Amino acid sequence: MEPRIRSTKEKILRISIALAIVTSLILSIASYYTLSTIDEITNGEDGVTTVTRISDLYGTHGCEDGGFSIQIGADKNGNSSLDNNEVTQIRNICHGSQGPPGPMGNRGYWGTNGTDGLNGSNGSDGLSGKSSFAQSYTGIYGACPNSVVIEMGNNSSNNIVESRIKICFDDLISGRLTDIDSNSVDSFSSGCSNGFANSDMFIFAAAREGKCMLYKMSNHNPVLVSENSNLEPGMLLGFSEFNDRIYFDGNDGLNKQLWSTDGDTIWKETNLSLGIDSTSELIATENELALLTRDGLSILSQSDTFVSGVYSNISYANQTLIYNSENGIKIGSEIYSGEINSPAIYNDEQYWFMATTDSYGPQIHRLTNGLLQRVTDNIFNYEDWNFGLTWFDDKLIFANSSLYSFDIQNLVLTHLNSSITNPALHSNVIEYDEYLWFSCGVISFGYELCRSDGNEAWLFQDIATGMDSSYPNHLTLIDNQIIMIADDVAEGGQIYIVDSDSASLSFNPEPGLSTAGAHGSIWYHDSMAYFIADSNSYGLEMYAWPVWSLNEDWILI
């Protein structure tokens, strides 16, 4: 999406509104505080909260073209709203007057008389219009620790915010946020570093005093969610979202079971006799949560079910669970001979996946109208694949030590670039701007950022120049930009922003930082990107960075 370029008049109006708001806030604060000589130090009376409210002006109070009024005062009766008798300051912000008319244009030619039209019937009454609204917040808001935010919209019924004015009176929050196990003791490890973020919460596993527990980030501070026990959340299955809850594996003191959380409390969801182990799998679908364990297949939905047996390699495509059963490959209600070796992909009424059905071993198969067909015979060493089948531009892309493309129309397998080795060995694969992006090894350049259009693949940028490697990792799409972590020889792991032309350094979390991104992921929540980095002074801790595009939305004071 192309950014909208504001006109000069819009910029002047934006700055004028911000200055007027700041002036009113400063005057209101000054009206409650005066300096006087302190003769004796005594306990003062409890203060009262200053509140604001905003109302529209329609051709009154000197605003002939309309505007809005900011009213400020102390909440003396403590009802969290500003009553009329509590208003002490009023600041009116007027809309500009209409500009003068432009010069008259040239007179047009006389047109011919049209024929008389038929009398139309009266139209039905239109719907009643909705009134506009405005609301304000103060304090912590997104990446700003001390803010005033005014939100406005044109429909008071649905309260959809259509514009915001965001003023920050401090630096946007960035850098290290945690020191859970104090000083130089690591708060994270390879087994205790999973997490999950959405628009409502950011939860993660962190260690303290030898115990791995569940935390959430609240106002940029870690808050313990689980009890003070060695829960080990998400160590084997990670975190999955289903029905507004987050599910994960956790230790109940006897073995691993399935747990869930809403960000405030946790529940144990299962009591499996054999528990969850490294062979278990969890997948969230549109209507159910499927858990494979040594006990069997558990389906959690409106009515939970359990099917005993031995199952593996579960995936979800076309609203259908697909996995290996004791009798073969189960797709919906049908079973096909063989063993599935990869997640399934559904496109144009066909299922595609890697499977073993004969002596050729793992090969690409398709399922069409109930007929399972092997379509390749020259794929080798599937056990060493860096990533499995990825759907891209009517092709299947996959990689082991090399990168391959399979054209599903012509059933042709292509080796994309023999000079690129180990694609995505140090990263995930992400689609952006009509390309696939990933890390790769290139002779004389080390491990750097590469991309492919499905027909070819090439080095995109040598971030750590020469033979040094930047090891790009945790490629994440935020606000239609790729955010990733890459290593600098001197500074360690740093945040980079990738666009169509280049990868540019955006944030150095700490001078001389040794590594970043070796554990966990990049999580995005509340206008912040969170990641784990290894501080020379504090060990492995959680860091935050205000996402770049939001910086331009703030008026920094």
C-alpha cells in the first residue's frame, strides 16, 4: 500500500491542532499547581484526577465554520467523568473558513433542449444519519509511556475510530524490558523462550530461579501469569490460538498436559495417561483443535472427542484434517495407501503433499477426485529438507541443500540456482512483494538474504560484507514491511527493515550486544516488536522496538 502524501494545508492544520492541544494541556496543568515558599513539610491532602472531554461546535463560540471544544477540570466527585460544574478550562479549536471562490470559467456552449422525462415515483425515506464522536486517552499508549491521544469517528453507534491525534511527551519505549532472573543470569534458554502475540496480548515463557514459567507483557513490564512452579509452557508444542484462548503444553508435576490461558489465568485442558512428548503435535483449525499424542487423537471443539490409535504428521487443508493413521493416509473420511511426509496444500480442487507410496521414497503426490498420483521420481534425501512444500505462484517451492521449484501445470521439477546452498537453514521463508525471502549460503558472501520469484533465485544483499555472514533470521511481515534480525560483526544482532530495493539497519538494541534472535521469534503486539537478545551485562533478556511506521504517526514533544 502506497503511503498517503499529505498536502501543505493538511500538514499546517495537523501541526496547528497539535500545538493547540499541547497549549491547552500545559495551561490546564499550570492552573492546578503554583509555587510557594515551603515553611514546614507536612502531609498534603489527596489530589484529584484531571479529566478532559471533547464536544463539537456548530457555528458558535466564535467558530462560525464549526470545530470542537476541549474542556478540562478536576474530577472532584470521583465519578471518572467531567461534570459541568467541574469544568475550569475550555479551549475551542475552530475549523478554517471556506476559501474564496475561484475565477469564473469560460461560458459553455448552449446545449440542445432535451426531451421531457417521465415523472418518477417518490423515493423511500433514507436512513437516519449517525452522529460523530471523539474520545481521549492519557498515559501509556502503545510505544509511548506518557501520551495524550484523541480519537474521532463519524458514527457514535459503532464507535469505529477513523482518525487519531497522538502526542507523546517522552521518548518512545525501546531497548531491554526484562531482568527476570536478576543481573547477568539468563531469563531465557533454548527450551524456555517460546511465546505468542496477537492484538490482545503478548505471552511468553521465561525462567526465574531455575523454573520456567508463563509471563505476559503488561504496559511493557513482565507479569507472572502461572503459579511459581516449573510449568515449562510451550516447550514441546509451542503456542496455538483457538476460540480466543492460547493453548500450550505444560508440566503438571507428573507429565506434560495441554493447558490454555486468556492472559490472566490458566487451565489444564487434558489428563492424558501417557502425557505429551516430543512426538506429539498440535494444530488449530477453523472449528477445532487437534492434538496427536501417544494416547491417540484428541479433538477439542464444542463437543470434545478422542480416538485411540497411532497417528502422525497432522496438517489442515480445505477444512480437512490430514494425517497418517495405522491404515494409511487419512484425508477426511477416506484412507489412501502410503505415508504422508509433509503438510498438505490444497489448490484448484487438488491436494498436494510429499508422501511415500512405493519404492521411490518420499516424492510429490497429488490427490484429484479421489485418485492419488505420484508426480515425481527424482527427489532425494527428503529427510534433510530445510523447508517443505511452500505454495508460490502456481509452483511448489522446497529446499534441502539446494532450492527447487515444481511447476504443477507442466509437472516439471527445476533446480533454481546451484550457487545457492542451504536455503532457509538459518531462517523461515516469507512471501512479500511477489517474492519468496529467506537466508541462504552463497560462495564468497557467506550466509545472507536471498529471494526467489519461483523461476530463479539470487542473493538480494550482502549485509555483512565479504566472507562474513549476517545470518538473517526471524523474517516477519509487519505493516507490509519485512522486519528481521541480522548480525553485525562488531555490534551483534540488530533489527533491519527490508523493502524491494534494500535491507537497512533500523535499530541497534545495545552497543556491543553479542547476539539477538538465537532464541524465540519476533513477536508483534501493541505497536511494538519484541525479541530476545543476549546482553553482555544482563544475559538473555527481552527487548522491544517501536515499529518504524508508527513513529511517523506520533507528535513527539
